[in-house]
Amino acid sequence: MRHSVAGRKLKRTASHKRALMCNLATSLFEHKRLVTTVAKAKELRPFAEQLITRARNAYNAEKAGSVGNNGVDFHSRRMVGRFIHNKAVLQELFDTIAPVVAERPGGYTRITKLGNRRGDAAPEAMIELVDWSNPQDGRVSLKTRAKAAPKPKKAKPVAAAAVAAAAPAVAEAAAPADEEVVDTAAEAPVVEEAPAVEAPAVDEAPAADDAPAADADASTDAAAAEGTSAE
């Protein structure tokens, strides 16, 4: 049994596995991302990050001027060239990738699982360089970007001047209006109160008890008149 043995054989011999890792690392440095199985991605991650670290150390040494041979670290380039056989990709690693990750202390790659693959249902994953990932995933570069100079805003001063100029005019227009209201109130004629008109007194109607007496007097007068006519 393989006790205390790290890594994965990937069902390949040692030479076949090494060739596989070299080809995967070359594709990763060229395209900045790679889709493969989860097992291969986990096996590729330390292999590729060791090469990036060697290129990063060579860049920092060249920048500090602590390397001879006209300031170029040929030894590191030869060591990495043992695994990256494509000269264009090797130059890409030392001239483009190393300056970007110069201030990053490890962790140059990210693995994202994509689910099972159609056909054999193998679990897939995408391994990518962190500094070349999508902008919404995180920061693109560790270098602080220079802030653009703020554009002069001309609209606000003009608006403020217009408001300041309009304020006295509004105050002047409001003052005459107040004076006119006061003058109108002062010039309004005083209306005299009309004298109260007393209603004429109304005689009270005769009481109901006087009605029979009046009828009796009327009948007496009628009888007298008949007697006179008879004579």
C-alpha cells in the first residue's frame, strides 16, 4: 500500500505524468485558464505555481540588480525551460506573468469546479491565473491604478450663481406685494352699521269667549230691523 505518498498517479507512468504536467502548464501560461478534470487540476496547481515562483524570484532579482550577465537571470530561465519547451510561452512567463505577480506571495491560481462532464460523467474543473480572471471575480492586478483627474464641474457654479441672483429679485418682488396688501387694508372704507328697524306691533286676535256675545248682538240688530220694516 502507498502510505505517506502524496500526489496522484493519474494512471500513468512517471515519465508520462511529467509530460502531461508540462503540457498542461504550457497551456495554462499561454491561455491563462484551462478546463480539465478535478484530479488533473489539483495535480497541476503546485507544479505550475512552483514555475511561477521561480520566474517571480528571477524578476525581482533582475529588478534589484543583484544578477550578473547584463542583469538577466539565465539560470532560472534554463531551469524553467526544462519543463516549458515552447520558447514563446517561456518568454511570456518571465516578461508578462512574473511582473504582474511580483508582489503576490503565492496563490497564483484558482480552481473552480464545473460539475460532471457529459459522456463519462468525470468531474470537471477550471484552473486559471488569479490576476487574469474576470473583473467581477476579483481584482485584476495588484498594482494600484492611478486615479483619473476629476473633471471640472461647470454646472454647479452656474446654478449657484443663478440662484444667488434670483434670490434678491424674489425678495424685491415679495416686498411690494406685502406693501400693497397693507395699503389695501388701510384704504378699505369703514362700513357703518344700519339702524335696527323695529317691527310694528301686531294686535292680538280676540279671544274665543267673545265670539258668542258678538253673534247675539248681531241677531238682536237683525230682529229690530225686521220690526221697523213691518211698520
